[in-house]
Amino acid sequence: MTLQSAVYILIMLFLAFVLEHIPVPDMLSWFTPSWVMLVITAMVMFAPAAFGLWIAVPLGLMLDVEHGSLLGLHVLLVGLHVFLLQLLYRRMYLFNVLQQAAVLFLMIMAEQILHYWAVAVMQEGAPPVPLLAPALTTAFLWPWIYVIGYRSLQRLERA
Amino acid sequence: MPPFQGQRVALVAILSLTLMWLDHQYTWLDPVRYGLGYVVAPAQQTAVLPLAVTEWLGENTALRRQLIRENKILSVRNLVLERKAQRMASLEAENLSLRELLSASDQVDDRVLVTSVTAVDPDPYTQQIIIDKGGRDGVFVGQPVLDAHGLLGQVIDVTPFSSRVLMIADSNHAVPVQVNRNGVRAIATGTGALNELELIYVPNTADIKVGDMLVSSGLGKRYPQGYPVATVSSIENVPGESFAAVKAEPTAKLDRSRYLLLVFTDEAARVPPENLWGSAE
């Protein structure tokens, strides 16, 4: 991995955290996608050798502070996400973008269910977790992220 | 995939569940959370940058005419408030001397810090907001937050430059209140809707009327006494139920207030002394 692509990834992550914090109107709040998860997906898919399970710890803890959830919750979710991606990314290369989005939809759904279970076990009287809507919007945004990531990867490799 | 990946994932899962348990049961991890606040702060500041820029532009491009008019209105209001404050000073003194007669030494006025709302938590199931004052300004967990009209909520999470406030309308929140007219005590819990609180465990025969002002009673030792919380909007006596269903509307503008007050009371910051028996000497 070159210095250039490392800087590029850091900028993308920073933007993802900015988007995660941006205030949204009440109606849209049901459909807030997990921006950081999208960038993590791109990172693991395009540079599987560099980004493994270890990114779950720093990024998960940062997400926990951002969302005010119990420390460790997002470590668990990001860890599972990375693991599922590592199982599937070779196959996902062969899929077209829409099929990839469908796989991502199922993955985020599974993680939201895990999120709900973890919170329900750990925290009595915890608020419910929206299951379907964030998975839908995240999957919907994936084709754009994929194209941006793929194009910039090509450009970085040519340079 | 690297070797032993399944075992490693299991290890991460166990580690994170342990972290969650520790964070929920004990306060050891609070410094970690506070430190991580520094890491996330740049992104959070950037996210609210457009807001700050539009505010700055609005302030700097306002018309002179508008400013003069606003200034006039404000000075008139100031005059009215000054008049009230003059009476307030004498009333406060009178109140103090009466309290001295009763040998109760309560503070009437509290120290406050002005803050502004920077974000609203996007989670639709909770009613939380984020404010722009944090641990560096002396904000602490459990601190009461007011707006110009009444009680708004309490601080639940502090990072160096911002804090998270749980509003009284959150369904996990409850305030001990009393009716201003006659002192009947009750507990106001949030319903999840911003314009409605519920009074729980109110007997069918309690003297509460529609339009009654509810003020904080200070019995929970969290909120100072005597700040307006809500006005009663409806009372329903359900036959066969032992408690009346009382609904109230918060007086604070939960969805509109931009500027809030953080209250520093002795009550809220008081930590029990380590040696409980020693203080009796």
C-alpha cells in the first residue's frame, strides 16, 4: 500500500465520520445509512491484505463514542462485518454491483439483529434498534461507493 | 483469509462483550471514552461547520435597519426584565430571611453556563441532543439543562468539547415534579413524543386540574427545585384502574431551543463523602 492510498483512505474515513455526525430531519432519521460501514466495506474489498480484523478495534471504539453506545458494541459489529467480508469478498468480485448491494443488505441486516441482541442482553430497558431501513439505504448507496472506490483505485495504480 | 481467523473473530467478540459489560456496570472506562472524544472531535466539528458558517454570514450581512429595530425591541424587553429583576432582588432577600427563620439554608439562585445545541441524535427511538460545551468547561454527568422556558433534560455523556443531553421527553427519563398550586407530588416520565409527558402513579382522587403548572420538586436530588417542567394538558379517570391517566406538555421548547443553560447546583455535584461516619463529629 502506497502513502497516497493511505492518505486517500484516511480522508474517506474522516468524511464518513463527518457524515455520520451530520444532523438529519426527523423523517430521514429512520433511513440514516452507516457511512463508516460503507467505507470499511470498500477498504476490506479493495485492500484485503492491509485491512483485516484489527480495524474493528479503533474504528469500532470511535463509532461507539460517536453514537454514545456502550463501548465495545461497534467493535463487535465491525468485527463481524470484516469477517463476513473476508469470507465473501472473492465471490463478490465476480458479482455485478446490484448483487453486491444485495449481499451487503443481508450483512447489515444480520449485524443490526446482532446489535439488537447484544444491547438487549447487556442493557435492561434498552431502546429498540431499527432493522430494515438502515440496511436498505446502506445497500442503496453501495454502487456509488463501489464505483468511486474502483475508479480511484485504478487511477492510483496507474499513477 | 489469514489462518485461525474464526478463533480471532471469537476472541474479538468476547473482548467486545466484556468491554460492553464493564462499561455498563462500572465507571472505569469513562476516561477511555473521554479520551476518544478528542479523536472524534475534528469530524464532529467539521459536520457542524456549515451551520456555524451560515450563522456567521447571517450575523455579518444583517441589514443595519434590521439590527437597529432588533436592538430597540431588545432594549425594551431588557427594561421590562430589569424591572422584574429589581423586585426579584428584594423578594430573594425576603425569601432568604424567611428561610433563615425556618433555619433552612437553601440557595435560591444557581450558577449557569450558556451553551448552544450543535446536533440532534439521529436515532429515532431516543430523544437526545448534543451541546457544544464539554468536560473542559466543567460540564459533568447528571448536570441539569434548562432552556428559557423550563427544564429540558440532563447531561448523560461528557467528551472534552461536547456533551450529550437526555431530554425529559425520552421514554427512559423521569422527573419528580409537584403541582405549583398545591404541592401535590408526582413523577413525570417521557413518552418518546416531544410534546407529551405522562404523570405516573397519580391516584384518581388527586387534586390536579388541566392547566396546572408542574415544577421540579428536587426530590430526586438531580434537578434543582422549582423550575417549571410541564403544564397538565389532559386528565382521564379510567373506571377500574387505580391511577388516573394524566398527560402534560413540557414548557421547555424541546424541538426549537437553540440556546440552553447548564445549571451548576450544589445538589447535583455533591458526591457522598468517603467516610460517612467521620463527618458526624
